[in-house]
Amino acid sequence: AQTVTQSQPEMSVQEAETVTLSCTYDTSESNYYLFWYKQPPSRQMILVIRQEAYKQQNATENRFSVNFQKAAKSFSLKISDSQLGDTAMYFCAFMNYGGSQGNLIFGKGTKLSVKP
Amino acid sequence: DTEVTQTPKHLVMGMTNKKSLKCEQHMGHRAMYWYKQKAKKPPELMFVYSYEKLSINESVPSRFSPECPNSSLLNLHLHALQPEDSALYLCASSPPLEDNEQFFGPGTRLTVL
């Protein structure tokens, strides 16, 4: 069975600095998706970034980028130039490619606080 | 329209009440999901509808009854709930299988007294 581990329950960062959130996963599959979702205190879960396992190039979305290490089964999220609006719970998630829909496996989350 | 909407935002109900949660999307997605989320925890999958048919039921108690009247609408009927059912209930939808990103609604905060 696949598992997703986020080892940092809470983190804080000063505004404008860079922070990296860790995520490791366990799977025997070779094709899959990885996601980072953000859930601000207002509750709406939104997708931050996604990575297809078959792509070697790390995904980037503006200030958000990932370091995807397939062999190490690691998928960390780097937030550059942190902003107060980045304060949220961040969930790392895994999904098998072509698997049954709904099979989105979440980590326990990292609570990120951006301080002014 | 690129969002999932949920109503109501908040709901307080007694253990003998019957209520319903509603979820709607107009993105043409054919898979819709219900999740339960307790405070400071990740979402837990409850049900999945694919092309308006129930495809996954994660051993959810029968006091929760999902319904998918059409491809845009998903309901969750609640009856005889327990206080431990108090949680945030999230709805999500996703495109066809090859592109599995799930889009989440803002959730309904349910309190069972």
C-alpha cells in the first residue's frame, strides 16, 4: 500500500525568505502523480503544484517549485519569497496513474506560518 | 466556471435531524467525491461517484447517504448523526482518468449536538 509521510508538523518562516517542506512516499508503482495542496485558514483546499513521475524535470509554478527525487521517493516543496498569504496547511498527496479515481493519498500535513 | 460550490457553509443539527449537504460543479467533470476532514488532519475519502454511479464507498456508516442526481450535482444526506460526525465535509471533482487533479469546494462545517 502507498503511504505519504510529512515529517514536519509545523514550520515557520519570515516573510520574503525561502522555506522547504518535506514529503516522502512509498510505492512500488513506476507511474504516478504527486501533488502539493494548500489549505489556508479559510478552508478551501487548492492545488499548488503537481508532478508526473515520468517527467524528470521538476515542476515550477511561480514562487513554488518542487525537488522530485524519484529514486529516493522524495517530493519536497520550496516556497521562495514567502508571503503572508502562504500561511496555510500544506498537504502532500500521491495518486497512481490510471488507478481508480479517488485514490488520492494524503500526508498528515505541515502547518506553515509566515511571520511579518 | 472553474469552481466547486458547497452549501450550506455551516450546519448545526441534532442527532435526530435529517439534513442534506449540496455540492455543484460546472466544469464538465465526471467524477465527484465526498471527504470528511477533522481539525488538523488530512481529508478522509468517503464516497466517489464516477459518471453518476457510486464507484467507491469507504465503509461509511449508513447514516451518511450520497446521491448524484446528475453530472453537476452531488448531495450528501445526513440522518441520525453522532457528535463524532462533527467535521468539515469537503466535496471535490476531477476530470477524466488521465488527468486526475481534484478540485475542492470550500466545505461545509457540520456540528452535531
